[in-house]
Amino acid sequence: MSFVGNSCHRLSTACTHCTRPCLASSNPLPDDASKIRKIGQWFLCPPSGKVGAIFLALLLFTIWWVMLIVMTKENALHGGKLYPMIILFIACWCGGYLIRPTTLPPLLGMLIAGGVLGNVPGIDIARQIDPEWSSTARSIALTVILTRAGLGLDPTALRKLSLVVPRLAFVPSIAEALVDGVAAKLILGFPWSWSFMLGFVMAVVSPAVVVPSMLGLSDRGYGLNKGIPTLVIAACSLDAVLAITGFGVLLGISFSEGDLIWTLFKGPLEAVVGILYGIVGGVVLWYLPQKSSKNLVLFRSSLVIGGGLLAIFGSKAIKWSGSGPLGCLSLAFVAAYKWRDDYRYLGKKNPVENVLGVLWMLCQPLLFGLIGSAVDISSLDPDTVGLGIALLFMGLLVRMAVSFVTVLRTDLNLRERFFIPLAWFPKATVQAAIGAIAYDTAIEKGADDLVPLGKKVLTLAVLAILITAPIGSAFIALAGPRLLHRTVNSHPSISSSHNSEQGQVNRAMTMVDEKGDPNGVQPATKF
């Protein structure tokens, strides 16, 4: 027995001696370690830093993919319905991760990855995604980001900016739509109804790009002293409603569909119904679930997300899609107005916001990947591209100038006024949603004389996405820290780290005790 014990001891000593160079515990970093030495530490065992993060991501993707294969069998394998969405998600996550070390937003890498998988022959696997699944996934992701935006809106800042929000939402958008409409008539020879229909397609900004970009600045404390994230996010939602309403009215005129008077009044009515839904639903969530519930955060999160999904999908089902985004946004805003009181005295952030932050980490690659893959490069008409780019930048210049003038009579300083037009630049979501509607309608109705016009509208919508989505997101990410004042606060809702998503995960794992006991907080688990 002693012989066996000695042999085991010698073997253990030999293994320890051989593996010591590979162990992080045996090779601690000195205080004055060089950057190369720090990077080398990542590759020791256990892996750390970016190498450790990559191993973690591979483990997570492998476990969940195998689980989906077990649950759905061939659907998660090559040729199945889930397979292209899984590949798109992984590729877009990697695209966002690779671009994260730069000052550019991760969504730019996700858009590029989606565009590659949607257009490059041989790897254009995103083209195999079922359009209905793609639409559903985009709607779910938009619900998450709109709910998160509603929870993050500052009611105090919104009261101060109550007159500026509609002004900023409507005036620049109408000005750009008019300029684009006149330019389409004079440059492209469109009929007047088609010209202004194109104007509304081109004029709307993208909530899917603007909202997460502004929330990223807000998480780091930029613009909070003047409520600029709240101003831009609230105006962005109204801007989308206006553009969709204008497009619908002119589509009806162009194809002579339905009652024109009803079409004119339906848009504003949809907005009112959406806001009323949000107010009523938000007030209900003040009292349900009861505050004494042991699972208060879980129930509140489930109800606010469920209410948002009901607003988005329910409005589509009854063909009042303009009500959905406003209903989702206002529901979360009204609910959070009262919920903040439960955590304000603790100096804590509403834990529901942390839950939405984690959900957004999962939904973000899908949303921007699907938007990027929806841009069909082959649909670009070379004869229209040059004139379309000129038309696009004419409208953008007018929008930016009008946006700057719109915020002149406010308490924003000169640097902040310059930021607003830059934040009003990106286009993606609505163009991807409605860009092809006129073209599809012309084909469905057999209007052969209108099909070329519909094709041009689609081409220009694709151009707007390709040019403004990456440039606009870069504008916000680069100009925000330089033009906006940063509020330095110990409050956990403001993160000084560029990678604020890491903080969201940690804070989501550090949920406040539902009874308001500060001692109920457990230490955050490192991710």
C-alpha cells in the first residue's frame, strides 16, 4: 500500500511540475505587467479575459444548440426551419463581439454579419429563413427594446420637454418627407402621390437603431442632465407613427383603396388608442401583482413584457399596427412611474430594467441580423442608385438643419443641439418593413404600369438602410461622448463601462429583495 501511495504521490508531483507553466495560479501577474503579458495570461488555465469569454460563448451555444436538436430534432439541423436562424444569431453575436473593442456600436457588426449571410452567394443562409418567422422574431425583439425604452424614460425630463417632443418628432420628419417628395417628382419623374409616399418611406428614423444607441449612452450617464435620451427616444416613436400613417394614406390614394376620409383619421386614432392602452395597462400594473409577493420582480417582468407583446401582435391582428409601438412604450413608462418609488429610497435601479437588459442581449443579434439580411443587394437598380443617393442626402440635410432649428428655444447648449440632428440620422426598421409594400401591392393588383415605380421605392428604401444605419449608429456612438455632458453618479443605472451589458447581467443576478430589505441583496455572480 505504501508503494502505491508513493507512486501516486510521485505521479501527482510530476503532473503538477509539468502543468505548472500552464496554470494561472502558478503564474500570477506582476503589478507592472506589460500588455502582451496580460494578453498571454488569458491563454493560461483556466482561460480568462477575452479567451475565457470565447470559451464561455462556445459552451453556451453548444449546450443550447444540442438542447434544441433534442427538442426539435431535424428543425435545428441543416435544412430545418430553425437552423438558419441559429446560424444567423451566432454569426451576429460574433460580429457584435468583434466590433466591441472599437468605439463603434456592436449593432454595426451585427448588421454587417446579417448582410453577409443574406447576400453573399454560397453562405447566404439567411435567405432560407421563413419570412413569417423573421417577422415574428423582429416583432419580439422590438417589443423588448420598446419596453426597455419605456422603463428607462425619465418622467421629470419628459415633463420639462413635453412641448419639444412632438415638435422634434413631427417637424423634421414632415420637412424631409416634403423635400424627398418634391425631389422624387423632379428628379425621378414620380407621380405626386408616389413621390410623397416615397418621401414618408425615406423620412422615418429607425427605433431599432436609435433606441439601443441612446440607451447605451444613457447607461454611461451621457445627456441625463438635460433628459436628451428621453427626448430622442420618445420623439422617435412618434416619428415612426407619423411616417407609417402618411405612407398608408398615400398608398390608399395611389391604389384607390378604401375610404380616404377614414384613412386620414385612422392614423391619429391609432396613436390615441395605443396611448390609452398603455395608460390603462400601466395603472393596472401599479396594483397587480401585490407588493408583498415573494416573486414580485418575476411577475412584474412577465406582465410588462406580455402586455407589450399583446400590444404589438394584437394591433397587427386587428390591422391597427400604428397602435402597437406606442402602446408598448406607454405601458412600460406608466408602470415604471410607480415602480420607481419601491427602490428609490434604496438608491437602487428598478430590477425589471435589469431583466429587460438581459433579454435585449439575447434579442439584439437577431433583430439587427434579420434587418441586415433583409437588405437584398441584388434588388438595387443601378439606374436609380445615383439619383437615389442624391435624393437621400438632400432629405437628410434638410432633416438635420430643421432638427437643429427645432431645439433652438430649449435649454440645450450648442454642443447638445448639434448632437440632436446626428441622433436623427439612422434609418432601418420601418424602411425594411414598408419598403416593399408598394411593390408587392402593384404585383398583387396586376398594375403592370406601377410595378417599376414600386421597384424604385424598394431600391431607395434599401439604399437608405445601407447608407444611414451604420453611419447613423456610428454618429451616435462617437459624437455622444464628445457633445453630451456626462453625469457621474453612483446610481447603478449609470455605468461607466463601455460594455454596459456586462453590468446588466451582474445586476440582473443581484435582484433586490422584493420586500425592500437592503440586506436581501446577494453578491453578484461573475459572468
